[in-house]
Amino acid sequence: MFSINLRTISAALSVLLLAGAADAAPQQKTEDATAIKAAAASPLSAEALEALYSGKTWKWKDGGGFFSAEKHRFITWSQKGRAWSYGQGRWYATNRGKLCLQAYWVNKMSGGGDTTCFIHREKDGVIYQKRSVGGDWYVFRNNPPRPTDEAAKLVRGDLISTGLAHMKAKAR
């Protein structure tokens, strides 16, 4: 009887250990198809990023940002309901595909400096973009470009200064 109990306990323990090991094994992460394509793409040059952004406004749902060609000045504002913020600073691009916005932000409560960067990669005319910290890759511009591309929200000219002046006046 002792040997049957020992065999039963041993078999049960083996099953539990194997099941536990299977649960403890790292799960293979399936990468997003866009992330895989972006990894195979090459970083945009600073020159390509400047051609893409310089002298243009990036329109957002609740505001936008203007990338001035003059001294790489950057201005921005955003408003959603009663919450608002605006920023002034500069932008720069690197040869490793990075576009960074350094701005001093002001809102109803306070103000402070912040830098936000985006990484850009390109392959076969398709541009991929993500926030440098915590972002996910997405197609910024398809080849051929589509009206729904995020890059289509880059429009020539300054559409920000007037709204920024109004916002600063109301903030006083």
C-alpha cells in the first residue's frame, strides 16, 4: 500500500511540477506587424525630417504645433473644453530619425519645460513613426500617400500663432 501511495503522490507531483514549469515558461511575444516593418526600415536623415516638417503646422484634433523654418522655433497650443495649454520653444532633427520638440508649456495650473521626441523610419517610401518613449510604431505616411495618413495633417504655413496669441491673452 505504501508503494501505491508513493507512486500516486510522485505522479501527481510530477504533473504539478510540469504544469507549473509550463506556466512559468516565458510566453513568446508576437510582435506587431508594423513594428517588424519599422525595425527593417532605415532612420530618416535630419535633412529628410526638416523637409517633412519645416514651415508646416501639424494639425491635431484639439490644437496643433508649428515648426518654423526660422531658427527652428516651435509653437503649439491645445484646448479641450475648458482645459488648455500652450508651448513655445524649438524643434530639432537628428540623422538617427529623431524629431524633438523642446518647449516651455503653460496651462491654468502651472508651467514647465518638456521635451517630446518622435522616431521616424522609412522603407520603400513608407514612413513609420512612434514616440521615442513608450510609443508604438504606426504608419505615418503610406506609399502612395493617403488622405488618412497622419502626415496629411502636416500643412504648409503657420496655423498656430493667431490661436496662441488669443490663448496667451486669455491666460493673463
